[in-house]
Amino acid sequence: MHRYRFVLTRPLQFLPVIFGISVITFVLVRLIPGDPARNILGTRATPTAIANIRAQYGLDLPMWQQYLYFLKNLGHGEMGKSILYKIDVLQLVVARIEPTLALVLSSVTLSVLIAVPMAALAARNAGRGPDHAVRIASTFGIGFPPFWLGLMLIILFSVKLDLLPVSGYGATFGEKLAHLILPSLTVALSLSTVLIRSLRAAMIETLKSDVATAARARGMPEKIVFWRHVVPNSLVPTINLLAVNIGWLIGGTVVVESVFALPGMGQLLVRAIFSRDYMVVQGVAMVFACATVLVNFAADIVTVAADPRVKL
């Protein structure tokens, strides 16, 4: 059990990270040009009305006092009140978290389902035609931006073939599943290209390892050696790579949710940035940051459990 001792100490190391992210987010949000009060009031933006709005939301205070107020809210489990929606930010986040969480989980699942067979095909045919084809496809995939890929999928499956919905989230489970197919595929195709290259390299290296050699010496068929010994031992570095790319995955969902009009946290963040809704931007950014930290923490635990040689 001493191998899992880091589980007790690692959360303490996350506190400075979360604090640093809160400071950076707070400062960057306020560097965005524009005044939230003026944006909300529009043509009614008289000096008196602007002053009232700024005083109502504490925007007339010095930045250090606003930050302390922000920390005080976080300490009480609150994120402030949205200037645009006129409700608590936490309530907004809870209402929008389901589509984003469903998109992330389905995208990761699809990425793994694409990456493992493709990497296995390339590794078992290293240096031959299938390997070259997989590497060329993954190289091209890295160069396709998610928003462009999403638009191409919409044109193909929604406009041309009329098979899948273009936007929205749906009400029933079946409708939600149908609306998630194209956004999830968009993210998965981008993420799987990175996983394929890492997993292929790990599989080729493991094929030459002592573990595979010993299995062959016991008379195991090559197919069983590959799927029973090579694949499990190759997944450990890929798990770490996937955890590292969670930040990119979350950033990708912001773009993809905007392309497919998916009512998740990414779309909420984009709208909050354009409307200068400071509290919402800070709240969503903190949720994304905490989610990234927790996913990396979970990946560390899985890595230690999967490989007895790893010590953290």
C-alpha cells in the first residue's frame, strides 16, 4: 500500500496550482477590452446607470478587493452572480455540465475505440503498408482543426446524407445520443491521432521486450502474445498521454460546442467572454481547471495500479 501513499499528499500539491489558476483567470478576464455594465445596458448606458451596475456587482472596487471577494465566494462554495443571466454562476454551471460531461466521456471512449485497433494494426505490420497508411492518416489528422472537421462532418452526415442532427442536445436519451455523435466524433478524430502514434510506438517496443519473448518461449501464439501481454503493457504511457491531453480536450469542447450549438459549459464560456460576464468566465474556468487536475490525479492512480514498477 506504500505505493499509494501519494494519494494522501498529492491533493495538497494541487492547492497552489488551483490558486495560481484562479489568479491568472481573474487577471486575464479583466484585461478583456470592454465594460460589462456598458454591454448589459446597451443604448441605456448613462453614467449613472453604469455606476449603479458596477456598484451592484462590486466592479467599482479595486482589483485586489474584487479578488478577495471572489476567494470568499469560493470558500463558501459559491461563484458569484452572473451579470448577464442574473442568477448564481454555480446554478448555471450545474445546468450546463451534463452536455459537456457527456461530450468528454463519449469523445474519450470513441478515441480509445479508434486508437487501439489502428495502433495494433500499425504495430503488427511495422514497416509495411498498413503501418505507413496509419501513420500518414494520423499525421493528416493532427493537421485538421476541430472546427473545420466538425463543419465537414455536418456537411457530409447532416446536409448531404441527412442522417444526423446538426445542432442542439435533444430531450430524450435517444435524442441526446443522436446529437452527441457528430460532436464526439469530431473531438475523437482529433484526439485519437495523438493516441495512435504513442500507442503504436509503445506496442512496437513491447513486442521486443522480455515479456513478449518469454510468452513466445512458452509456446503462446503470436496473436495471444499481442493481446494478452503487449497491449496491456503498452496502455500505461497512453493513459498518461490521455490525461495530459485532457486540457486540450476541454479546450476542444469549447470550440466544438460552439460549432454544434451544444448547450454545454463551453458555449456558456464563449458567450460569457463576449458579454464580459466576469463571474461566469471565472467560475467556468475554475471548474475546467479542477476537472483537469482531478483527471490527472485519477490517471496517476490508474498508472500505479496498472504497472507495479511505477512509484509516485
